[in-house]
Amino acid sequence: MFELFACMLKEEWRVHSTMFGNLSFALFPIMIFGIAFMGSFLIPLMQVALPAGNLTLIIHANYLMLGIMVGGFGLLGSEAMNRRFGQASLLASSARSLPLSEQFIFLNFVVKDTVYYFFLWVFPFGFGYILASPFTGVSWASALLLLLTLTLSFLFGLCGVFFLSTIYARSHAALWLVLLTLGVAWAGLATITGTNPVLFFPPLLLNSTFSWVNLLVSCAVLILLFSIAIVLFNPESVGSAKIYKDSFSPLIARFPFMPHPSLTAKDIIDLYRSGSLIGQTIFSFLLPLVIIWFILSLLGPFYPPHGLLFIIAITTGVIASTMYTWITMFDSFGSYACLPVAVSTLITSKLTTFSFLQVLPCVFIAVVALLSGEAAFLIPAVVLAVSVSFYAVAVVVWLCGLSPTVLVYDVKVFFLFLVLVGIVLSVFTGLIFVNPYYALSSVVLAIPSWLLVQKAKRRWDSVDPAGF
Amino acid sequence: MPNMKTIIEARELSKNYGDVQAVNNVDLTVRKGALFGLLGPNGSGKTTMIKMLTGQTLPTGGTATVLGVDAQTDPVGVRRQVGIIPEQEIPPSFLTAQEYLAFVAAVRNIPDIETKAEWWFEFLDFADKKQVLCKDLSRGTRQKLMFTQAFIHEPELALIDEPLINFDPIMQDLVKDYLTDYVKKGNTIFISTHILEVAEEICSEFAILHKGRLLHTGPVAELTARDEHLPSFFLSLIRKGSHV
């Protein structure tokens, strides 16, 4: 077990570090540490406007979402390893030539991902908070407890998605049944206790009142979910003998007005046939957003009027921008290297497909607006979400070209992304708190977005196309 | 062949990957109607040469002109005119073989793709796989598909990295015949391989690359006239590791 695990860990490090240098990649967790350390000094200021419990809630929600995003990426059913490693023929697939079961390889893969991303994201954040605690008046014990409960939040997100995605790979009906059961349980708990069920989230309970029993229960739930997922994992491709009728030609005929109909049609087929369109929509879009919506709704009294809808619109915009990774995960430029296609052409076509997908955030915002009785602000909220999404994706395209999921771990790339997107989000958060209709002014983001995309096309056409 | 049109011209072509010099100052000329074999051991720079000639990677130094188009400044222009079979067969995962050819036709503006595709499905004997997803095809069938996409627009020049590597003996024979017939029609083929017997059998000219340096270039007929065989010539040259 350990040899394979250690080799996978080494491999993951080398995959990232060879792309942008050991130092650049090693600086990534240090930057997270720095952000947490410096951010800790703002806690006393934040607590003036926001009670400590709510701040804890937000941080836990972020780590739960991080776990969901990490778990959701590439762990969708039988294509799990193929998508993540596929043509690269890395250990996850090449280890199949060894006398090891698929479950065993997958277990190693999952444990490796957990450890790797823990040290990349979770530990640096918690460590920054711990080191800052003597200066911020927070006790060592509560800082350590926070690290523990954030780790648990991250793991709940990771194994929750892992659990749901393996069920999804086995049976779509079973997934809906599980989700329905969870929904009924959620509603039942809320009705019986009269409390928002979010507050029963085990890591949160543990953080508010530590007890060994709570810790054991949390760990038991995690182990149970992980174990079920490992047992249910089905590496066999059910589609190997399947015959498909031609969907490409009818689809291409529907998009004559698109800049590159053939490339867009291919992207849509990739999304549909891989199961990503449904899988990613559930695990990487709806699930995180619904959780964020519930959590942010607890903070309602601290927002100005209508503030919640617009905060959700901004968050939806940022998460919707990650849909670009749904489209770019299927192929590298290598797939097109024998065709007369430039990187800039591919960027245009991927952004066209991305534009189609923006109907999802629009629908989500519409549902939130209707359910929260804010239908009057639907249009400015949708404009804000879509503008933020296009702006954030333009920044990603400029920084990462066709390889967003890989290059984002370059510390320079990640830092620039945080700065460029963070400034814009802060400005528009301020504006909507002054007047909700100022959200309409976010259409001006179309200008920097367009400029960034043009710059990105020139940039990525002038360098050797990345093979990842 | 002094009057033949130059199809590929490389001058002082070099490529470095960090500290590794994959191709080092290579001068190469390929004329119209040649079935040109670029030979060399593993890691000699053959694939990098093909990638530079087709604009898939930018050279560190030198120039490459293919069918009169500069591969560095207009890589898409080069790829529009030629057919390419890359080292690793990589058709998109979630398209069927038939859809992939329709995709290639749409990108290359090839008319009447259905008829042409049907001919290729029959010729390479994979009509029963045309509705199967590319990711579920065997290596050999994927190679057939990549072979088809490279020739379906009948390019004046095709560049093929290891043309026979995934084919069974029957298919190898078929493909060798196809390639020799193709150049007889006035087209040019540039293959890279380390299967010397195949190169000797089908190539009219060859070049030997070793550790990124060009050791030899000339017609196969020259060797035949000296009663020498390509494999033994190749091995002695590589062992000497110097210019002839």
C-alpha cells in the first residue's frame, strides 16, 4: 500500500512542479499560509459586524466547499481515472498492470488526493491561524480545534461528493433516491427542531462544543462514507461495446451562427456523453451553491436590504466561471495538433460552449430570487452573476489558456487571479450594498473581459502549446 | 533529382527542452514525390522534427518551410495543407469514429465526407467500429482512424510518426502498398520510424538522426548500388556516432 501511495504522491507533486517549477509550486501553500496569517489580524475587526459563530460558520462552509470541489473534480463515476489521467498513462492507470485490485488502486488514489490537498490547502490555512493566535488573542487550544474541524469539513466535502459520485456511476436512479432521502431528512430535522439543519453539521458542532463523542461520530461518518464509496467504485467502462448514432452532424447544423460550430458541437457531445453535464452541474455547481445559500441565509440580518441575493449572485458568478474547466478537462491541444486549428481558435470555441452553460447560473439565480421573494431584483442579480462569471473566466483564460486546472497551482497565477478578481468583487459588493440596481453597472466588465480574452489569444498562440 | 520541387526545407533547425538539445542544427531537404524516411534510435529527435515541421512546437533556432509555408510563423497554414499522424493516436474520447471524421471534415472543409469516410472504413476494414466511441477503440483501430484523418483530404504531403506500429501484418502490408502508390501519384510522404526493414522496403530517400544531429541523408538506391543494406548501414553509423 505504502509504496504505491508514496509514488502517487511523488507523481502528483512532479506533475505540478515540472509545469511551473518546484519553487513556484512550493510557494502555493506558503501563500495560503500568508493569507490566513494576515487575515487572522482582521478577525477582531470582522467580529464587530459579524458574531464569532457566524464567522466560524463561513470558514467551515468554505472548507466544505473546497472538499466538494476537490472531490467533484475527476471523481465522477467510471471515467474517474480516465479523465484525470487518461492519456497521460500515469500510475492510477498504469498500476493496473500490477497484481492489484482496482479498489486498492482507487483507495490509494483517494488517500493520496486527501493527503496532498490537505497539505496544499487545509494545513497552511490552519497553521497560519494558529501562528497568528498569540497576536489575535485566540487561545492555542481553540486555534488547534479550528484546524481539526476545518480538516473535518474538508473531508466531509471530499468524501460526500466521492460517495454520491460513485452511487451516480452505479445508478442514476439511486443517486436521486439518496438525494431525495437527504432532502426529506433535512426538512424533517428543520421541522422537528425548528433550527436550520446546517447547525447540526458535525464539524460545526464539534467546534462550538468539543467532545470526544462528537469527534468519534464525525470520524465514523467519514469512514463509513469513504468505505461505501470504495466498495461501490466501479472501474469497468459500461460503454465499451455501445453503439452511438451520429449526434455530431445534426448538432453542427444547429449552430451555423457560431464562430466554430464543429468545435462547439464536439464540446457539447463531450459534456453530454461523459456524464459531466449532469454530474458537474450537481457536484460542482448546484451542491456548493445550495450549501452556500443555506449558510449565507443564516447571516441575513447582517446584510443591507436585498444584500443576500446579490452576494449569492456574485458567488454564483465566481463558481459559474469554473465551468470553463468542465470543457477544457477532456482534451489538451495535443488532440488538435494534427488539424489546422490554432490555440486561439480553441479558446474561442471553448468560450462559446462556456457561454451556453451560463444558462445554469441564470436559472439558479432566478430560483433563488423567486424563492426568497426578491423577483423584482432578478434582472440586476442575473446581470451581476453573468458579468462576474465572464470576467472571472476571462482572467482564467488569460492566465491559464487551455489548462486552468493545472496552472492554477502556479503561485503567480493564483495570486494574480485573486487580485484581479478580488478587486472587482470588492467594488461590486460595495456598490450593491449602496443600491441594488448598481448591479446593472457590472455590464462594464464586458470591456476588460473582452480585452483579456484578446490578450490571452495572442499570448497562448505565441508559445508552445501545452501538452496537458 | 535536381529539378524536383522542394516540399520540405529545414535550415539549421534546433530545439532545446530546457538543457536537453533534442534537435541540433539540422539541414534537411525533401523533394516532391519522395517517400522520405527519417530514421533514428529512440530519443534521437525524430518526433520533435515532425512537430517542428508541422508547427506543433516552435523551434529554438533555424527555419522550416513546408510546401512554401513557414512552419514557425504560419503553423495553421502548414497543418491546413498537410496530413499528420502523430506519435500517439489521440482522437477525441467521446466522439465515435464516424463523428470524428465528420469533425475533421468540418474543420478542414472537406466536401462529401460520408462517401469518402465509407471508402476508408471499408479499405481499412473498420466499418463495424464506426459508431463506437474513440475511447473504446483498440489501439490498432485508433491508428486506422488517425491514418484515415491524415489522408482523407488527399494532401500533397503527409507526415507520419511511426506509420505501422499498431497494425497487424495484413494491415501493414496494405498500408505499405497504399503509401507507395500515394507517392507514385506525385504526392510526398515523410515518415519517421525506427523499423529499418520497412524504411528500406518503401522509402526512396532517408536521413539518419542521432542525438539530435543529422548523420546522413541520401537516396536508398545509393546503398542498393553499393550492395549495402539500410539496417547494417544504420547500425554502423550509429555506432560510430559521427558524420559520414
